[in-house]
Amino acid sequence: MSTTTTNAPGAGAPGKRKAPAGEKVADWADGRLGIYTLAKANMRKIFPDHWSFMLGEIALYSFIIIILTGVYLTLFFTPSMGEIEYHGSYVPMHGVVMSEAYASTLDISFDVRGGLLIRQIHHWGALIFIAAMLMHMMRVFFTGAFRKPRELNWMFGFLLLILGMFTGLTGYSLPDDLLSGTGIRFMHGAILSTPVVGTYVAMFLFGGEFPGHDIIPRFFAIHVLLLPGIMLGLLTAHLILVFYHKHTQWAGPGKTNKNVVGMPLLPVYMAKAGGFFFLVFGVIAMIAATFTINPIWVLGPYRPDQVSTNAQPDWYMGFPEGLIRFMPGWEINIWGHTLVMGVFIPLMLLPVVLTAIAVYPFVESWVTGDKREHHILDRPRNVPTRTGFGAAWIAAYLVLLIGGGNDVVAQFFHLSINAITWFVRIGFFVVPVLTFIITKRICLGLQRKDREKVLHGRESGIIKRLPHGEFIEVHEPLAQEDLHTLTAHEQYRPTEIGPDTDEHGVRRKVGPVEKLRARLSKGYYGEDAQIAKPTAEEYKEITSGHGHH
Amino acid sequence: MSSETGSHGTGSDEIVPENEKLPGEHGHQGHSVAVLDEDPFADPGLPPHEHRVQDIDERAARRSERTVALLFTVSMLATVAFIASYVAFPIDKIVYVWPLGHVSALNLSLGLSLGMALFCIGAAAVHWARTLMSDVEIADERHPIEAEPEVKQKVLADFRQGAEESQLGRRKLVRHTMLGALTLLPLSGLVLLRDLGPLPGTKMRHTAWKKGKLLINENTNEPLKPEDIVVGSLAFAKPEGLEREDHDFATEIAKAALMLVRIEPDDIKDKRSLDWSHEGILAYSKICTHVGCPVSLYEQQTHHVLCPCHQSTFDLSDGARVLFGPAGHPLPQLKISVNKDGYLEAQGDFAEPVGPAFWERG
Amino acid sequence: MKKLSARRRHPLAALVVLLFALAATGGLYTALAPADEAKADQGSSSSLAIDEGKKLYTVGCASCHGTGGKGTSDGPSLTGVGAAAVDFQVGTGRMPAQQPGAQVPKKQAKYTQAETDQLAAYIASLGPGPSVPNKEQYDPNGADLANGGELFRTNCAQCHNFTGEGGALSKGKFAPDLGDVSKKHAYEAMQTGPQNMPSFPDTVLTQKDKGDVIAYLKTVNSDEAETPGGYKLGGFGPVSEGLFGWVFGLGSLVAVAIWVAARTAKAKKS
């Protein structure tokens, strides 16, 4: 821990002392990379501590774990659809004709020592990676951490989520087992549904008719090279921006929009973040040791005329699966052409669902017209409309997940699959609306509770009897820190369109966009959308009076 | 115009903003509201640092040190255990471990030891950071990200000068041809993608079925006779001459896979369907018309067949009409009859493309 | 309770009570009566077995399936279903059925094996049908696991899942979990096609093939089945894996994160 020193390096102060070896290396690097300047700004960089700030780290570390284990898997995996007869260690597959991709995955599982473990770490890591990204995104969403100056980083993160989903999808397809082959079959059908170009795109992507012999090698290149390459670039940009913007923080004593309070990168955060990498890796390794994931040996090699029930994609593709499953079978034939609405509409709804959440920061900043930087996080309750929208989005997502797993739900709870599908068809539209309304009410209730607490203090649970016989509960006043924290948030007021004549009495034109903005603003910040936080005057009036109320 | 209140520094909340106020401006500026002597909600500043036990009690600090060292030691032992497991356990050794079941000894031991080795390093580092490293919170100043106006002016001036010197705006011929060249260039990349695959042509309209091709039982690889298929049974057939070892088996079976059921002719509602059957033996494409999964979840009492992928339900007694789910049209039926040797044979190819619908299907 | 007592003078009340009483006595009788008779006919000849079976049938089955197995609106005709169908339906407790529904589930068998055999002998006498398989058929030596696996994936997995964990069918029907189905019953199910399951007669799936399928099924789904990767999470594929990944995987990582980010306990002020 003696690499930092305030002394000038050896050349600057000849004869004073002999520089230690580490310093010499650092000097060498500085002369070529300028590391001292870099370290000056970053070595003692401050990071605030909160568990929810570490969700992104879970995603980051599982990504690293996936890359490490993925590189190992490529050493043994053969991305080929060439057919061979299996004669490896797994007896129930002896003599079965299968693709080299599937056979090499069997070999990784049964003939490479530790291969099964690495495969399972890779797959569990992938599920957790995307789950962590989504949860990280929700954290950023509900705390308003996407506001200026972080909108671009929000978009980087969003792109990472999308790319992660598709990297996962292509990876799921590689072993060429019966489950993943069914997934590819679905992709083929989905591409075919695209009007005008679908048939051509399918032919080009698959190198001919389904399944052909090209799709696995092509997916392999996409899975191990193209998508992870782009993701690495985006991830680097994402992290550089996190450093550059400095982390957001919760409101609290001493925490302002102009500072960041926490622990320095060296040593505390480095130990915690570095240690957390090992913790994440350790947990995933132990899960992979004890819980089977994707046992391809019982799934069998892919054959286009075989299938199994429980044919689902991995969870992150569950919501598109739900969209596909709840859709009625609409097909329109006109002028000798077929519009496959039953597949194409859900295919188009997939980007709509995702874009709805991705563009939200820009919608909100347009409604507020706020151009300032924001570094203090919102408590979700203090922004009821945003919180309600996020909860509604999650509700829609969950309904679709149920739809995507409708057969398993039906089997597990002894329900009718048709009834569940109908629930999803209706629920996709109804449940988010209900969730929005309920969430907003809850937020307002919590705001009222905060207001109550600030003005009247905390309920102490002590009951006092007054001389005239009345019972009251003693309220303890809050400490200054709590008073500050509970009132630190800002409250916008709704935009006013203003009078429809200007100061000279000339009629002013109010466009529909401006009207929409005003209406949205009223929905966001009108009387029904937030509880006015206590003012100092109110507080003084109450506290300066008599001890109780 | 919107504005916001609530700058807690002054406590002058809920101030009515002027109509022309910019959103960035704070509500209280320019207003002569009586300044309160003391704001009850003012930021009290960072709370004073409190010491941990380890900061004031060296014995506690030593305990922490030992815990950290112990965790690192456990990690070392776990790595040794990992190597030992790798050497000791044969890859096919199965052990019963409650409640996991009959699991691979190697996978379990490697995973748990690797997990322990990693977890303990992490736990040691975090415990070290939490108990021994300084926990004094530090406040770091933020600086606005936007550049100072002078910087911005300088950059804009530089840019204008650079643009001027390039003469891009003045030499229109240069500009237009450059844009043209850059626009055309990616076309070569696009052209190169042409050989990714063949053009569709009529490939998707034909399958391996032809008039006179026998229906081969997928299970036994023998040609099927009508008496093989009883009411309530389910059989799968492929066209004669298509073998598992064939290079294009997968591509052909993906279109030709056939599902055979027998329904009492009186129960068959669709006239054409009955005509195309042989004494109630119906041959339907096994490939779902939604996105192409093999539908074959046959309920023999209801004559419904369900697709496991997206639950499209077809009524095989009524021309495979769609009853439920996202499929857009019925399963194509193959016209069959019996040849002179008494075997089932196809009367031709499917009359319409099998599998998922596509733009040119019509 | 108030509602109930208010309705006891309803014109239909007597009818309801009567129906309940009848159902209760009938149920008690079917549960108890056959068990007493069973002791009487150990080692009876086949014609005796048919007679005994007929008695059992008249008591326990005829109300739905009609006299002589002709079938009624409540139950299908049993002519020609064969002894195998009876052995499966009665041996797995599906028959006698308890209540109407989308599907009759399996339950504790009501009849002993000896009684089941008598019933089977009687039903077999009504018309030719598949007989109860012998051990050589359903549990052959040297079964071909790989062949069984291929056949299982072609003929069974679409409803029963890759490893026979079962799956949903339309409108509340389902393909049951095959984990605890005996080899004999599995064979009989393939042969006879109980309820909505299609049958796989020997002409479609040969006797040897059925043996292979059963051997494969028991390799991948039984108490002895090997799951090298660890606990199999129900074997339902990505849905259960995804749920586990979220709840247990991400859940435990968040728990760890809470520990990492938490403030260390401060020394008590003294």
C-alpha cells in the first residue's frame, strides 16, 4: 500500500532517495501513458455506499464471468451442423445421429472434467446477468438517476440489455438440442412473417431452407464475436460515464447536488468492489455446482419433427413469448399475399414494450422542461406518476411472463391453459392500468405519512393521559437530519398554458403539442399527483405552539 | 412554463412563479418574502464521524485481522480441494446427495470448492474494507459538466476556422462527390451478402411427398398399412426414401413430417377431409402453421391436436380447423390411399405450403 | 349456516338430502363391499374369475359403463378394450372415477390386484382386446436406451415433456407426470391409450420399442435417475430455471450486496 507518495519522482529530486521498484514501474508507465494525471483524478474517487448501487456491479461481474467461461467453452465446442453418430460417455445417446454442435456439448458435459461446471456457470451467469441488468435498470428508473446528465448512459445501458437478450438467445441456440432447435424454428417462423422481405431474409440467414447447415456456425460468430464485441464497447463507455459523472446519491445530511459523499476508490471501494466480484463469482459457482441448468443430454439432439412440451426460451425472452402466445391467429390474404398478423404484431410489439421504458427519460424531461443537472436521487414515492408508470410497465412485463409460461402455470396450478391465455389477453391491457392507479395511491399515501412525520414527529407508542382525562400518544420530534432528508426533494408545479392572449391583447396560438404537455404536466404535478411537502412556516406554526396537538 | 419550489436552503417554499420564469431558476429569487431567521429543514451537514469498535479497540481490530486471514486461508484450502477433486473423482462418478439427488461427484466438488475459494476471497476483502480500512466518509465536489462559456466560444471559433480552411462549404463539387462516394461505398458490402443463401423460388411450396410414395412409420421404418392404424392411435410417418443419415434429412423432414390418426368416418365433419382420408385415416402435416413447431399433442377423444410451443389447437375431425391460439390457418392435409399391395401411399404432394405462413404464400 | 337453515324448507330440500344420503351409502358400499368379497376367491379358475369379475363390475362399474359393458352416456363402452385397459384404469385408481371433470386423475387404487384381475378377465370376455403385458414385455433385458430415447422424443415428449414430467393439454386436461408410473402401467397406457392419450398399438410402436421407451423413461425419470448437474428443479426447463435464477440467484447476490454496502456497527458511546 505504499505506491502513493507525495515525493516527486526520482528524476525531479536527484540524490534524495532511491525510488522503490513499484515507483519506477509507475514512472515508466507515466512517461508513456500519463497515469499520474489519471490517478490524481480517480484514485481517491468517491463512491457512495448503498446496496442498490451494486446491482449494476452484479451485472458487470456476471458479464466478466460469462466471458471467462465462454472462452473456455469455445475451446471444446464445435459450431457445426455436420451430422455424426455419437459414441461418447453418455450411454443413452449411443449410436444416435446428431450434429457436431450437440455432440461436442455432450462431450463438454461428460468427457471434459469440469466442463459441465463451466457450462452451468456460463448459463446461470447469463440468466443472472440479464436479471441484474433489468433490476439495475429498474433501480435507475425508480430513483430518477436517468435525469440529466445521465440520459445517454441510460441509453447505453438499455442497448446493453437488448444486446444481452440477443446474445443470450443466440447462445441458447448453439447446443442444437431439441429445446434450442425449437427456439430457432420459432425465429425462422417469426422472420417469415415479416411482410415483403421475410422469406428472403429467412433464406439468407439460414443459408437456404430451415434448418439447413449454416445457422449454428452463423449464430456462433454472432454469439461469441459480434454481439459481445459491441457490448464490451458499450460497457466501457457506460463505465467511463459513471466515473465521469460521479455516482448519484440519496438525499441526506451533508449531501447536496454539488457533492458526492462516500468512500474513496482506494482503498475501500476497491476492496469492496473487487471483493464483490469474487463473491458474485463464488455464489454463481456454487449454484452451478448444485443446480442443473439446461440438461441438454435429456433434451436430445434437434430434429425438426420432434418436440417436447415446456418448450420455452430462457426467461429474458419470456415476455416476447407471452406476446406470441396470447395473440389470436389473425391472418390476412390479399392479392395473393399473406399478412401473418398473428406473428407479426407480437413481433412488432416487442420493440414497443422495450421502447416504452427506454424513451421515458426524454418524455419526462420534456414534460418538466427541467434543464439542470440532477445528482440527488428521488425517492420513488415522491414521484408518483413516474413510479406508477414503472410499476405498470413491470406489471405488463410480468403478465407477459405468465403468458410465456402458460403451460407450466397451467400444469403447476391445475388450471386451464385456455383460461390463462384469456387472462393474459385481457390482463395485458387491464393489469398495468390498475397497477398504475394503485401504485400512485400508495405513493401519495406515503407522502402524506412523510408530511405527517415532519410536522408532528414520530409516533413513540407512549400513551399519556392529560389532566382532563384525554389520552394522547406522545409524538417525538424528528432530528434535524431526518427533517432535512424528508423535505429535501423538489416539487414541480404543473406547466400553465397561460392566457390565450398575450400582453398586447393579441390572440396567442396554443398548439396541440403545448396542450398535451400542459395536460401531462398536470397529471404529473397537479393537485392529485403530489402532496405538498411541509413548509417551514407550517412546521413553525405547529411546533412553536403548544407541546401537543 | 414550469417551475419548481423547494430549495430547502431558504425555506421559502410554495412561491408562485412568474409566468415567464425559466425552469432552471429558483422560485425565491427576485421575491421579497420575509426571510425566516432559521430554517428547520436546513441541511445540518455531514454528521460527525463515529468510531467502530475496531477503531478504538485494538483487540477487536486484531480479531478482524484474524477473520480476514482465516477467510483467505480457507480460500487457499478450497483451491487445494479443487485440484484434489479434479484428480481424485472420475468424471462419471455419481453420488447421492440429499436433497440434490444422484449428482456428479466431480461437478459438485469442483463447483463447491471453486465457489468457496472465490467467495472467501471476496468475503475477506469486504470484511477487511468494512472493519479495518478507514470508514470516514469523504465529500467530493462535483463540477458542472457543461463547459465554461469561454471554452465553448474558443471551440466554436476553432471549428469555424477549421471548417473554413477545409473549404468544404465553398467547394460544392468536392462536397457532393464526397458524399456520393461515401454513400455508394457500403453497397459493395451489401452485395457481398448476396451469397448468404439462395433465393426462395418455389422451394417452400414443395415437400418430399409425391404420388405413390409410401408412408413410412417413423418408429419402425416400415411402410404403414391401413390396419396398422386403429381408431384412437397416433402414428408419425415420413416419405419413402428419406433416411435419417441423408445429408438433407433435417431440411426435408422439416416440411414432410406427417401425423396419422384414424377417426370414425361418421365423426369426420369436413367433407374434403373425409375424401382425402383412407377409411377415416387422416394424414396431416405435423408442422404447425403458426411458426413451425411439430404439433402432435393429440387428444384422441376430442380429436384436438395442440401445439406445445404456443398452444394453437386444431380440430382434426374438422379439417384441422384452428380452434384456439395464434395459428392463422388449418394444418395442410395430405391426400392418401392404398396401393395394390395394401400399403398406404400419398396421392401427391401437399396442396398448399406446409408450416408457417409467409408473404408469398397467398 | 343461517342461509342453510333458511333453505331447509325449500321444496327441493328433501331431494337434495336424499341424493346426499344415496351418494354416501353408495360410496361406502363401493369402498367396503368389494374388499370383503376378495378374500373368497383366491386361486379361482378363469371362468370363476370372470364370474367374480362380473359381480364386481355390476356393483362398481355398471352404473356408468352399463350392464355388460355396453356403455351409457356417463361412460364409454368397454367391449374390446381388453384386460390391459382394465388393469391400467383400475390399477392406477383412475377407475372408478370420483367426479366428472376435464380428466380423471390417478388416485389410491380401490381394488386389490386380485380383484382387478377378475374385473379384467370379465371385460376381456366381452370382446377381444389387448391382454395384460408380462414382465418380459414391459421390463425386457438388454433394452436399447438410445432407441428408447429417440422413440420417447418422437412419440411421448410432446405431451409428457423431455423426461416425462408431464405437461398441460387444452382446457384443463393434462399429460401426467410419469415419474412414479410402474413399468407395467406405462406399457398398458401406450397399448390402450387411456382417456385422451392416443394409443400406440404394436403395429405403430412394437413390443420391443415399448420396452425400450420404458427403460429410457426410468433412466431419466425415477428415484434412481441421475442428474449429474445437480438438483433438477422439477425438470420443467427454462421456466423453473428462470424463476430460480431470479429468486435464489439474484436474490442471494442482492443479500450479499446488502452486506457489502451496509455500515459497519459503530462502537457504543459510553
